Amino acid sequence: MEIYFQLISDGASLQKACDELKNEPYLGFDVETTDLDPYKGDLRLVQLSNGQNTKVIDLRPVGGGRKVRGHGQSKGTAFKDKGDLRNNPDLAPLRELLSSSKQVKIAHNAKFDTKWVRHHLGCEVGSVYDTYLASLLVSAGDGDRRHGLADVVQFFLGQTLDKSEQVSDWGAAELSHSQVEYAARDAAIMPEVRAKLDERIATDELKRVLTLENECVVPIAEMELNGIYLDTGRWREQLDKNKAAQAKFGEELQDMLSAGVAQASLFGRPEINLDSQAQVTDALVGLGIPMPDTTRAWQLQPLAEKYPAVAKLLEYRTVAKASSSFGENILEFIEPATGRIHADFRQIGAPTGRFSCSNPNLQQIPHEAEYRRCFMAPAGKKLVIADYSQIELRILADFSDDKNFIEAFVSGQDFHAATAAQVFGIAAADVTPDQRSFAKRLNFGVVYGIGASRFASMTGLTQTQAEDTLRKYFATYPQMDAWLRTAANNVKIERSTRSGSGRLARFNFDENDRSSLGSAQRYAKNMPIQGTSADILKRALRLLHDDIRSTSAKLVNIVHDEIVVECDAADADQTAATLESAMLRAGAEFVSKVPIKVDVHTADEWTK
């Protein structure tokens, strides 16, 4: 397919090109860079297109650039330096066009493009439409679908998009015709992709959730650029303590398990591979412990109270996992240019809409204070940390319209203590910490579609006791019970479910396969709740982004229902109020019958 494109390489041509495009409602938008990391590479091209008229802006000749060696050039060959791209007057028309909200910028994986523009050109891209996120939403959890640009073009347009130039040398002194044409084509096809996707978005009633996702792109790009500060001294201190604890627990566990190994006689203590599930299970069985089929933590927890070897195994596994997942490798992710960690957050990391995180996974940093205290506010700064209180239970109360469930939150009483009082038939004032903990596991288990068998395994109750406990629980909240039953039954008819924003999840299962059906029904109960929690967080991020734009505050981390903001110490109180307000307003857009509660505090470290 032939396309018309113009390579822009001087200020006057750039001004004219931007004037030609400034009245377009939609613009295909793409960038080409010399690296995947904006802190390590250069922004070389910016492409904008209305579908017929495509402009490829080469920032090297227009805006100047760093000393970069091109093909056939000796090291140190320089280009004319016009200074920082952020302040270059020749690029003002481009910054103005990209910042404008009048033209929707259509990009595939827009977080990447907006992040590079924000860092190198210093402007925030206005009105983003992300075809990658739109494709994910339309797929509704279909794990077999692929969502790269070439895949999306093939699936929705039936066209083949050549991506061979993607890995070419974008730092070359002069780009080849095929490179420029490739860059132009990626931008030129965007309006057509958006139009086709929008047809499906409308058909599947996904407009609200797509708007929510598109508005969240820039805040997440900003958060990744901001990064979070990690104190290397504290981290290494914690690593040393963890290694010592792992060695200690390992020795103690070896001693305990040796008695359960048949050949533990003439030749001293047998050495067991503590990371081998088979060897550990055999040894525990040898000790007379009634082991379940697998050794997952939730299945072992009830046994830990009765059998010291099981308790020691759980202790060992906790420190061993921390050593392997959160060790010296985390320090490799600190960016030298900033001294901070800039993790990669995937906006739709699960079909529920929850985020996932990698390089490194900040969402899986252990909750223990010893780890969290290593993530700090730099000198003169504070961290403001806020999280939604029992947000998923509040969503369930709102959705189910259960009067007792709603009243428990409206009254402001401790919800877990109130549940414990109901289950154990005692006054709320007489509830013990253990009883409250039991009720907490029950409350959150219900959100995830827990059954009597799983609850029995988690708590050490017998099957009959677990069934009686759940019966009492659902008798206390009958409308909530009815809502969960309806959600489970509807999946057999509709084969789909939705979150509060309209986020869609489809199900593919064999109704005659009890395991497959049961899994689908549990997910059908949980997805609307967890999905709406994700909706609320994303809405809060956009509101917060707009509220703190001209302040010292900046978003540095998120973990499911928690938001972490860094700001000047003098602005901490105001930032806390702003953060709480944004989170409450977001929650109120999705939950109306139950008050939303946000716990917020200011600290020098990332602590609860």
C-alpha cells in the first residue's frame, strides 16, 4: 500500500506541517528511538498522520542532538547542537500540537510514546487513544490473542504490516528511505485501526472503560519517569539479615526433617534438598504429618499451628523467596542518571484490569517493614501513602445491596469484628484478635468465591465446621449470598461478566467439566469486584494527576489499592489532603451506597 509522507528536517517545514495538522480530530502518533529506555537513548523521530497526510519529523536536524556515531562515521562525530530539545524554539509548534487536547493522538502502546515525548520534549501529550489497550479490552481475557501492532492490523484490518525495520539503526547520521517509510506507515495506519476498533468498542459497550484506560496512560508514563528512591545501604543491610535468617531456618528445618527420613541412622544427619517439594513432603509424611496433595502456603497454614516442622518450613520458604526474588538483583535496576528505580507497569496486567509490574516487580516487595523501609523519600522530601480501606468488600456490599452488609460500613464499625460477632454469636466488644483474624479471612475469601473445602483447608476446620460457618455467614448477609449465587449461575447462560466501568470478561469452559465450571463461577463472582477496584484506582490516578500537575508532588508507586506520592516536606499535609480527595472522588463514581474510606499517612519511608 502506497502512502504519502513528508520528511521534516527544518524549523520552517515543521511549523507548516503542524499548521496543516492542527485542525484534524484524530492523528496517528508514533516515535522512533535509539533505545527502549528514555534515560539511555535519544528520541529520533516523531510521526503524525491523519491517515492520508503523514509527517515524519527528524529531531536530529530540526532540534539538534547528542554526539552519536552513525553508519561509517568515526567515534565522536557530532551533529549541530541546538541545545536541549525541551527548550528549542524550533520545536515549539510540535510541542504545542502534541500537548493540545483538540486532536486525539492515536498510538499503539501509547505509554511508550508519551513517556519519550514527556522526557525529551518536556510536554505532556494531550488526548491519547491507545489501540493496544483497546485491543486488550475487546479480547476480553482471551489469552490466545496477540496484541502487537502487526497482530492488531492483521486481525482487525486483514492487512500485513512489515515490522522488519523496527530494530534498524535509528541513531544513524542519515536514515534510509525504507526506515522513514516504515516510520510513516506505522503512524498512517493508526486512524484506520482506531476506526475499526471503535466499531467493536461500541458493539461490546466498552466506551466507558476505554476512556478510563486512555486517561490513565499519561499518569502511568509520568510515574515510570519519576521512579522511586531505594536506599542501597539499607537494602544490603536487609539482604545480609535475610541470608543469615535463611541459613538459620534451613539448619533448624534440616534437623527437624531428618527424623522423618528413613536412612537417618548410621551416617549422621541426612541432607534434604529444602527446595524439593518431593523430598520435603516425604520427610514430613515420615514424621507422621497428614500432608495435603500440594504444599502451598494456604494449605500448610492450618498444619503449622499443630506441627512445628510445618511452621519452620513456612518460615524458611518466606526468607528463601525473599532472597531469590528480592536480593542484590534489585539494585541493578537503579538508573544511574536519577539514582532511582523506574519499573515497568503494565496497565492491563490481568483481565480484571489490575496492573502488573516488572523490572523489578515493585508490587511484590514484601510487606515487612524491613523491606519497605528501604524505599524512602530523598532529603527534603516526604512520602504520602494512601490505600483504600476494604475496597473490595465495600464494592461487594454496594453491588449486592445487602442491608446488613451496607449497614456494617455505614455505621463505621470494625467490619471484620462485626462479622466475627455474628459468626461466633458474641458481642462485638468480646471479639478476640484471633476471632477477628478468622473473620477477616472469611470476608476476603468470600470475595474470591471461596468454597467450604478451601475454607476448611485455610482454617483447619473440618468440612462440616466450614460448611456451618459459611451457612451462618450467608444467613447474616442473605442479599450478598443471592448476588454471589446469581453471578455464578449467570456465567452458564451469558458466558461473560463485567466490572463497574463495563470492563468485559468472557468465559470459555466445558459445562460438563465440574472443575472448569467451578473455576469459571469463582471468577465470575470475583471479576466484577476486583475489576471495579481496578477501575476506581485508575480513575483516582487520573484525578490525582490533574490535581498535582503544578505542585511539588509526583506519583512514584502503586500497588493494587495503594498509591504512593513523593513531595516536598513542606507540602506533605496539602498533598495528603489532595491524594485522599482524588481517591474518595474516584470511589464515589463507582460506589454510591457505601462510604469509601481512605487511610492516608505521611512518612520518610514506604510504610503502612
